[in-house]
Amino acid sequence: MRRFRTRRFSLIVIALLAVSLVSAGGASGAGRGAGTQRFYTTAGPLTERQVGDVLAHHHMFVELGAVPPVAYKTADREQVYSLLNPWLQDAKALGIGVFVETTPEGVGRRPDIVNYVADQAGLPTMLVTGIYREPFMPDWVFDASVDEIAAWMLEELRVGVGDTDVPAGMIKLSQNDTGMTLTERKVLEAGCIAARKTNAAILSHITSGPTALSVMDALEGFGCRLSKHRFIWVHSMFTAAAPGATLEGGRIGHDPGIDYLLAALRRGAYVSLDGVGSNYWGPTYGGYDVNIAWIEQFVAAGYEDQIIIGADTGWFDPGFPPGFKIIQLPDGSWVHDPADQPQYMQDYRSVPAEFVPAMRTAGFSEALIHKLMHSNPWHAYSR
Ligand SMILES: [Zn+2]
């Protein structure tokens, strides 16, 4: 972190100056709805026509679990590229035009490596700014003010993520399922400031219905009206599958989990069903049948424009042993060697190669499938 911190703190000062200048001149991203929105990617800002079908929630590089993460600092970009390139070529062959890499600060983010891999593979990739929940957030966040965190996000949204010159497409956060901590609330307020100045969407990893609704309340209180500023509830399938909210003593609340998603949709949020076909999330959250049933329910309720689908698959973990590799079998599936290494590592096929045909079999119209693969992520993520 030290290498990044020095640069970040000096940039915070510069960015704070920039914030005051821009505030005086009005919001910089006032073009939303005027045909000037862009998808910010490693290949530059793209128009809607250039975007095509989207892998709307996936990962290339994450160091998950370690607090604080350390191995990411010395990762080798050539190893990441050689490992992921077959899967990225596969995604392109399946018609994917943009990969959305949703890894925020706090879980071993290496935007420079993702940028390199995306360029080499020729697959435009959206990067995000933002900070993961406690205890994964870097130390500097605890001492920083709301304005300093907002300035850091604004620098990443306007200049480049980390040490890259690729502006972030949006703001990715997370709050604990116990309810927001004070620091998570501070980060959320900073996210709202950055969203208001850039029109960037806020997406957040939340696995509790009550937390999701309280995050939405807080955003409204900070001045990010949900009718104007987009909020995407990431991993909402965890709550969709829950019988109800987890109460004190491990008891379960009266309202079924799905009602929290419907309440969020009614207020204008997007719900992200982003474990589709994922071995990590498993059949309870990622099964094609359960996801089709949820989508049918949301469409019937009139919310087909507010559904995001993804698989949350990938990814290179810098904790892999030397020589770790993936191999494609004759039937097209992939295995990794050694086989007892992370079982969650998974290609990017499930949504485009399997879930799209499953939706057709279930009777979804081509217009609805196009919304889920292109229009909804475009409207949710462009700015
Ligand atoms: Zn994810």
C-alpha cells in the first residue's frame, strides 16, 4: 500500500482543489439523458453502439480473504494474462463487447494489471473506484474525512483508477449485513458526493435486505435521490433466496427476502442477480431455474428495466502457487492444475453460453434478453 499511499495523498490535495473549481461551475457529468453518456473502459469512453453485450459483474484479479491483502503487490501481470486470456477470448467469441471488472479497493485491487490484460486480450473493460466494507478497507480510510475520500474517488473517476489513466466507470462499495458501520457510512457519503459530481452510478455488495434499504435511505439523505442517481444492489440474490431478514438470536423476520428486492425496485434501485451459473454461489443463488423465476416475477411487477445479471466469476488470485495453470478439456470445460487449488476459479461462459439459451427455453422474448445483456447494464453503468 505504501507505494500507492504517497501518491494518493498528494493527489487528494490536488483533487480537492479540482473539486472546488468544478463545484463552482456545476456538475461535470450533466449530460446523462442527453445522448452524451459513455461507458468508461480500458479502450476509452464507448458509445452505446460500441458496447454490445456486457459481462456486467465479473472479476479478473482479486485477493480475497486476507486482511490486509499482501500478495497482490508482487503479482506478475504476464502470469495473469496467460491464465485469463483463453477465457477472455472465449467471452469475445460468445459475443461479449465489454467486461465490467467490479473489484474495489480493499481486496487486492490491481487496476494496472487488469488494464494490461484487457488491452492484450482486446476486450474493453470497465474499472471501478470505491472501497470495500470493514474490515477490508485500507487504513487510510479510517483517518480520512468524507471530503478526502470523495476527492480520491473523483480523481479515479476523472483521471484514472490507481496508477492507470483509465477513468473509473462507477463507484463500488459494500456494507456489512449487520448494518452500516460509521466508517462505511462515511464512505457512502463520499460516494454520493462523487456520484453527484460525475453522474457515476453507485453499486454496493449487500447481503441483507434491511441493510440495503437503510443504505438507500442514507443515500437519499445525502442528496442522492434514487430517481436521479442510480443505485445497484449487488448480490441481491442472497436476499432473494432468504426466507426473511436475520434477526437477533438467529431468528428470521416476517417479510420474505424477495419483498426487500421488490421494495428496492419500487424505490428505483437496480437489483443485481450476479451469481448466475457460479460454482462459488452455488445452485441456491446461481441456479438458472431460480434466477429465471426471480426475473419473471420482477418483469410481471413492471421492473424489467431495473434487473442486472452477471456471474461474479473469474479470477486470478495472487495466492496461486507458481506454475498454476488452467486447461481446456475436449468438451470445452476448464479445469485447473493443481486441482485442489481454489475451486471457485471459473470461466466467463455461464451467462452468454448457458443462461441466454436457458432464458430462450423459458420463453423470454429476444427483446427482454437484449435488455438483460445490453440495455440494462448500459443504462445502469454509463455516465
Ligand atoms: Zn463481485
